[in-house]
Amino acid sequence: MAEDPRTQQISQDPVNTIITEFGTRLSEIEEKQRLIKDRVLLVGENLISTKEDIEKQNLEFKKQISELQAEIKLIKQITKRVINELQNFARKPELEILERQIKMFQPLELARIKDVKDIINQEISKSLKPIKS
């Protein structure tokens, strides 16, 4: 018995519809897969770029830390030297004592040996002039 072409067409319609729908869904899934693949590649590139930037920053931080450590070491050495030298400086009361002694001594009012010799020579020459006259 031969099938009626209408029956054959009706039975093929649901199959064609299913195949068409399957093809459409497959295309959509392939498109989504392509988009996901592109996004994954973009995320990978961003990750690599971010990693490189972080590594550069890390190196810069390490350099700065090394420089800071060197500066701190130098500051510590200088501080130790200053502390050691502070013992050699005079205290305020000691300076006040020296100031009082200098005021009592008044070195600016004292004559130098040369000045004294000049004064003596002047006096001698004054006393010798009347004798010669």
C-alpha cells in the first residue's frame, strides 16, 4: 500500500520543523560558544596585562624598599654618631660659668706684649728727648 503524499508531507512537516528548530538552536549555541570563547580570550589577555603591571609595580616597590632600608641604615649611623658627639658638647651651666669668668677677666682690656713694648718705648723716648734738648 502506498502512502498518500499528504500523509507523507504531514509526517515530514514535524520532522522538518524539529530539524529546523534543532539547526537554529545549534546555530545559537555555536554563536554563544564563539562569544564565550572571545570573552575568555579577552579575559586572558587582561589577566596577562594585569599580571605584568603588578610585576612591574612589585619590582618598583622592592627598589623603593631597598632604598628606604639604605636610608634608614644611614640615618641610624648618623644618629649614633650624633649621640656619641653630644657627650663632647658643653652644657648650658658650663657655658654660663665660662661666660662669667670671661667677663671677670675682660681680655679685651688687656694689652698685648707688643702694645706694652710700644708704650715703654714711647715713654723712654719721651724721657730721653728733654735730655737731648
